[in-house]
Amino acid sequence: FFFKQKTAYEIRNCDWSSDVCSSDLDSPRLICESRCQIDLTKDPYHRLHCNRQHKRGRFFQHNNIQALLVRYAKSFGLAAEQTPATFRLEDDQRTPDAAITLDDHVILVDVTGIDPLAPSHLARNSADPDKAAQDRQKKKLKTYGDLEEKLDVRIAPFLYDLLGGLHQSAVDVLKDIAKAGHDDNSSNRDRMRAVHRCVAEMSIAIQRDNALMIQTAFAKARIE
């Protein structure tokens, strides 16, 4: 037997009432702890995109990806710093998430999560699934673009999907790190294995954080 795995969009929009029996119809409602009044029995994944509650969880998720990226670079013997204060202009509040020294230059990495379930992203992604990520990447390059010339660095957006995937911009950064960290005798297969391991580790970390956020939402829900 083969089972077709549902996409995130299908899971988000499926009819949960079809999966319950008649004896469950009178079960209590579990209301999100915020003022949004969403019933978690009808939308179990609400916490992942709740405007009032998800930011705290996403902040820690972002920091986890940031730390994994720096650890990945250091595993190749590269100089890497998390939230580097040394690459800031005077009176400039912009702070990249990581500075990594490659063969002959430094890349300043900006880590950003994209929520594919956000209403605005669903509309933009209807024609092109990658449109929201592309728009965010352009925005990040514009935000940090002047630092490239002033600090003699390269700006590298690192975009990840809040449901667990990595955008091509993130994979490109991982490839550059693996290339700089391996010696000339290393094969391309060895470098790609390192990239795939890091992608898998980051994806698992994102999904684990998502599971914790969902669990927290149910634990703090108000019963009605």
C-alpha cells in the first residue's frame, strides 16, 4: 500500500472534522491563549503562524539555525563568528547574524525564516512557489548592500522555510563553506555529503522547534 503525503498547505486547510466520530462532536474547544480566539481542535498548527504568539518561538528557532551555521563553518576549520560586532559601521544598528571567513574574503550572513502559510505569501506563491523567498532575498541584499563596498565583504542571505526546508540561497552558502573548508584533494561528493548533513540537521531542528511550539499551544490553551 502506498500513501500520498499531504503538503503543508493541504494539512493547513484540511477539514479536521471529517476525522472525528459523532461522539467527539461535543468535545470541548481548545482556544489559543492569545486574543485571536482560534480553536486549536480545528487548526492544530495555528501556533506556527499566530501573529500574537509565534514570534517568541521563531526567535529561538532563528538562533538555533544561526548557531548551527556557525558550528558548521567551524567544523571545517574556518573562522566564524555569531552576531559579529566587528562588522558594524559606527552608529549603524544593522548587525549580520554571522561572519565567516572563506578562502580570500569574508561573507556576512543574514539568517531569515519564511512562513509559507502566511496569507500574503500564499497569494504571492500561488503562481511561483519561490516568489516570497526571492522577494525577501532581494530585500536583504538591498538592506545590507552598501556594506559590501564599505567593509569589503560579501553579503549572503540565508533563507529557510519555517516548515523545515532551506532556500537555494542557504544551500549556496553551505556549498561555499564546504568548498573553502575542504582541501584540493577532496572530491565534490565529499563536499556535497557535508552539505546534505547540515541541511538535514537544520531541517530536523526547525521541525523539532515547531513540534515544541504546537505542544506549548495545547498546554496553554483555554478550555471552553
